[in-house]
Amino acid sequence: MLEVRTKTEDKISIVEIEGEVDLYSSTELRKILLDLTKNKTMCILVDLVSVKYMDSSGVATLVEALQQVGKYKGKLKLANLRDVVKDVFELSRLDKVFDIYPTLDDAKAAF
């Protein structure tokens, strides 16, 4: 089961994800992220602290959001990746593409 919540702090839209992001649940995350990008949200921070598992469809959803944000010069950052999720990004070398931070505060300070 996947839960996605959004909130705004200091002009940063924070997307909190809880659960497993896979082929079946990534559509819900995709809808929320694309809504933010359609509204040209300049600062998007995805908090992955409660994500226990992410497959390639979840990663693809984040890549798509990153591409959309880039079209209007916005910023998308990731924070709080658990080791199992961080491994997926490192194996695919996407840790070099995304701005990834150990904590929410670190990511907020980088905007």
C-alpha cells in the first residue's frame, strides 16, 4: 500500500511517500508529481524516508518528474533514502543525475 502526501514549507513542495513504490502504485505518485510540474512548482522535495521498496517503475516516475521540472528550470531533490532505495539509484547511476540529500533539512537548505 502506498500513501503520498504533499505539504508546502518555505515555498518548497514536499512530497512524502510511504510504503512500496512499484508498477501498481507508481501511477498514484506519478499523478501527484505531474500535477506539481504542470503547475510549474519551482521547488519539489521528495521525502523517501518511509519507502521500503522501489522498483524501476518508481524510479522512472521520478526521472519523468525530473525531466518535467527541468523544462521550466525548477528543482527536484530527493531526501532520506533508505539503503535499499539508495542502492537502486547507485546501481543505475542515477545518484549522479538526482540531487540526493541525507536529510530533509540538508535538502531544504540546498534550494
